[in-house]
Amino acid sequence: MTVFGRPLRSDFLLQADGIFLNNGSFGSVPAPVRSAQQGWRDTVETQPDIFFRETIYTATRAAAARVARLCGTVGEALVFTPNVTESVAVVLAAMDFKAGDEILLLDVAYAAVRRAVDVTCRRTGAVVRTIPTGLQMTPAAYAEGLKAGLTPRTRLVVLDHIVSPTAQMLPIEDLVPIAKAQGARVFVDGAHALGQVALDLDALGADWYATNAHKWLFTPRGSCLLYAGPEVRAVTRPAIVSHYYEDAYPRCFDYVGTRDVTAYLAAADGADYLDDLGFDALTAHRAALIGAANTALGKFGGTLVTPHAPALAAWALPQSRAADTADGLALMKALWDEAKIQIAANVTHGRLLLRLSLQAYVDLQDIAALAAALDRLGWPGR
């Protein structure tokens, strides 16, 4: 039986005197997965020619097949990219937008995704439109917002599965069919999903779904899985034109220049590490931590943003003045510099949000330490 919390910190290289509540941004890699990646690096160095001419294909497909078991699909439906950001570039290029086409996304879409959409619109003449959201949402409210935003010119709908700044989890299983029924393609930004929520990508029916492995699957940074549905695989090509660009999906993605693909291959070991912990037990551990955090932060007037994800949750903190965009960074800096607590904070919808990432190594002592630090230090505008 896995013992979560501090005892598990020995698997990670995290600074010993720190409390880490921001796994959702950059992840942290446990010892068995670090060892697996180094093993692949040694394999490459032993015989680079054979690796890049032969091994890379079989190894990449094997890793994709292993992770596919967590995604509700088959390995041939998945390709690796370095991150969701590059996956977005792949999807936008596949759409071949024309002037007047519309791209619909949430008003809280990840900043890099929104920027990629804006650049694409400037280049092609397409138009970006947004779905308004709030800090307290219901499935019905998301559905109403999507329906109101769709028009006959909507060609692509971009949906977050878990919203980065607010930690809200969307009912994408309800939203994807709404967009598809109107004839739009759907891309789901699932950057925070893999390893945090159960996925069934074949049943979901989205055209594309991208999810980072480094956030919650314990995989080295630079590893993302991009799913392409059967209808769009023929037009889904790497963002970089390389030797095998014209090959069929998924092979065209398996060797894109001389990249270090060892993070891709170690994703299989990240999946094994998660299995060893026990997904259901880990989910229960995280739920208990969110409950404890809600009690602790509620004493300061913190309001839980809903609907929250299983391992990621945010609270709106009360302020005596209007929130300033600099408040999030100021709070993050103060908590690390003065209390050695690493956390995420931002200002969204005019409120200062404190976002907690509850990885397997977090425990109740960490939540208590955060509450004590907030009581001692306060926050901007408290």
C-alpha cells in the first residue's frame, strides 16, 4: 500500500526545505522515471545510427501504446510532441483557415493558446471569438455559453479540459457533441488531464486532444501526447517539416529531426509509476487534501472556484481593494522567499486566485504550513 505525502518525497529531487504546491506548472520526475530516461539516453549514445534509423520507431510506438491504455484509445491514434503549445500549432495548421472563418475558445483559454490563435487569425483573416465564463460555473452554463458562441462560420472550437489559471474542469463530454453537431472541428486542450483524470478519447469524439505527460504522469518535461481522430489524421502533420513529413499518421511524427526523444519514451515508465501508486488511491488522497485546504482557506474568506479538478483547485482570496495584475506574482514571490512555499497565483475575472497542485508527495502538513504562512504574511490587498 502506497504511503502518500512526505514519505514519497524521497523519490523526487525537490529542495528539502521547500513545500511544493505547484506541480501543475512544470511537474517533477520521480527517481524510477529519471533512471529510465537516462537508460534511453545511454542507449542512444551507444549506437546513435541504429537508434535514429531503427529503434526510434519501435520504441516510440511502444511508448504510445503503453500510454494509450490511460487515454481510452490505441497507440496508433497518438503521437508525441514536446508540449501542448506545439500541438496547438499542428492543429491550427491542419485547419487551413480562410478569411471570415471563426475560431471559438474560452475567455480563460491558456495564454499561449490564445496567442497562437491570434497569430493564425492575423495571418489567414480568420476571426477569434470567445465564450464568457465565471469563477462559479455549472455544466449547463458552459453548454449555454458554447451554444451562444457558435455560428455557421465557426470552423474550430478550442475547449480546455482543465483551465490553467482557475483549475476548473469542463464537462467536455457534454460540450464536444454540441460543437460537432454544428459542423465545427473540436480541439481539446487537456494539458492538465493525463494522470489526473480518467480519459476515454475514442468515446469523447473530439477531433484533436493534446495532453502533457510531464504535469501529472510523472514524465520528464518535453513530452506531450496528441490524439487525432480518424477524420483528421490525413491532415495532421508535424509543425516542423522534416524527412518524413509526407508519411502517413502517426509515423510522420515519430522522427522529426534529431530531437532528444527520451522524454517521450520515459512516458511509459511514468504510466507504470502511476499504476504502482494506484490511481484510485491517489485520487482519494488528493480529494482529502482539497477538503482540508478548503477548510483552512475558508477561515481567511477564501472561496473555492468551481467545478475544480481532482488534483488542481483554486481559491479566490478576499481583498480590500481591486485586484491588480501584479498581485499574483507578488503573492507567489512572498510565499517562496519568506516561507519556502512554491505555489501558483494569478488574477482572473478581477479576483486574486491561489491555485494548489496536489501531487502525490503533498500531505496535510503542507496544507497547514500554507495556512500558517498566509495568516502570518497575508497577501496583496488583504
